[in-house]
Amino acid sequence: MAESLDDRLDALRRGLIELEQVVVAFSGGADSAFLAWVANDTLGPERAHAVTAVSPSLAPEERDDCEALAREWGLRWSAVETDELANPAYSANDGERCYHCKAELMAVVEPLAELDHGVVVLGVNLDDLGDHRPGQRAAAERGARFPLVDAGFTKADLREASRRLGLRTWDKPAAACLASRVPYGTPVTLGILDSVARAESGLRRLGFRDLRVRHYGELARLELGLGELEVAIERREEVVDAVRAAGYRYVTLDMEGFRSGNLNAALTSAQEGTAS
């Protein structure tokens, strides 16, 4: 693998050139945004197509930001509808939920790739390989490629490269799909996703950046950046009002702060319990 950041970026460009024509699964996060920008800069909009999958599990602000980034960067961009909620295996919300989500994404994006005579590429990086990510397996089974992994990019690498390239997404907070806020075993519904989206939008309007609203029925457990916990307590009434406006009755603040993917710990515990 390439050693310096410049080497990694060169390797990424070479890998994209070898693929010739790509369709980038573009969620607007730091990873996919970096990949979309580099693909467009390397191949041009004729051979690089950024596609955003729009569904109830995508926060409205994220869809809008994808469109804004496409305009700012001159990307060839499309928004396509996905309907993962129609799949009972997805809605059941077991440990394979992300597998079914990515399978739906690929089913919708693959026809666009075929029209472009291209390959679907995802913004998976080396750090993603160590977590529970069944969606990666679903995408790989259907022929998707992970150029950032091939070029040796970690999350820190791609953020630093984005900063050097002047991309405003370089420090954008991680924004996983809204279904990731629902504990495994709790069925995912349109109503739940809407409540989570409205609660998080309300908190963002108050200025919070790193956040998750974890859904537990009438109770919302808030994970905020450690530097924002004191602010949340100081603005307690505003925070409670914002979350209750989304339909929650009880509002709690997790004093451990924001932890991306922390609901996956329940899967690990369950697996360890089975093994013992």
C-alpha cells in the first residue's frame, strides 16, 4: 500500500482510472464526498456519476447537502428512490439489517451503472473493515468496489486529504442512516425514522453537531459530543422541547457522549453469550 498521503491519493486516482467509469454511492458524508470529488476530478463528469439513494432512513438535510455539494463541485448527480422498508427482513431490524439496506441500494444503482457501462464504488475505508458492517458484504457480493480501501485510506487520511483539497466536508460529522438509531430487535418503521429525523434536526438547529438520538419507544437517549454535554445541560429546556416536539415523552442525556455505531455492542454481547 502507498505510504504517504500523496502516494495514497495517487494510488486512488490510478485505481479509478483503471475502473474507467464509476457510479459513486454518494451519501454526502466525508467518505463518499471525498471519493465523489476525486472521481469527478480524475475522470470527469462524463465518467463519474454520483448517485444518492433517497429513502426515509436518509435525513432530509443530508439529501439537500448532497445536491448542494453536487452543484458546488460540478458533479454529475442523480437522486434515486430506494424502498428498503418494504422488505420485512430489513424492517425486522436484526443484525443483518444493513445487509438488506445495501442490497436494495445496489438493486437500484446497478441499472444506472449498466447504462454508464461503469462500476459501483463505495466510500468504505480501512477503519470500516473492523466494525460490524454486513452492508459491505452485500455490496461486494454484487460487484461493488472499495477504492479507498484499495488505496490504503483510513478515516483520518481521507479527512486530512479532504482538508488539503479544500473540501468543506473534511470535518463533517459522521451521519449513518437513521435506522442505526433503533436498537436491534425493535422493528424499523416510517414513524420511528420520522421521529428520529425530526429530533436530530431540532438539535442541529440548536447548534449541536456530533449527535445521535437513540430511539427507545417514548424515550429518546441523546448522544452528543463530549464538548457539547455541558451546553446541553445549560440549555436543558430548549433541548427537551426540541426532542419532545418530535413525539418523544422522555428525554435522557447519555453522559458517555457520542459513540458512532455503539448499538453494535449489543450484537457483540449476544454473540459472546451464545459462545459461552
